[in-house]
Amino acid sequence: MKPLLDLEWAIKGEEDFHFLSYWTAEGKKIDAVIVKKGGEPMIYETKDYTMVVAIDCVKIGFIFRNGKHITGGEG
């Protein structure tokens, strides 16, 4: 698990793939491919947090604070 609670993040779907983008404290954009299970992206959302299972060199569960979610997330 990789808690990134204070970073801005976004999810984008393109054809058969979903991508997680998040920005470091220095403003660097990191992209990761979201893992699918049974054909569905592994994104688990609660009221305050979202966990995304994605590949960023290795498979990791990223946990974000929902208040930091960016719609559209290009950058």
C-alpha cells in the first residue's frame, strides 16, 4: 500500500485501459495503469478515500483522499 493522501489525482479511461495520474508535491505528474479484475478496473471508493490498484513499475494499492480528486486530470 502506498498512502498518498495529500496529493492531487485523477482517473482517465481510454478504450480498454484506465490510467491513474497523480502529482507529487513538486508538481511532477506520475501515470500508472490500473489493474483489472474480471474486466473491471480495481478502484474501491468509500466516503472519504479511494484505493486504486495500479502498476507503477510494480503492482501497488494507492490510497487517496477523495477531496483531492481532479476531474479530467490532464496536465
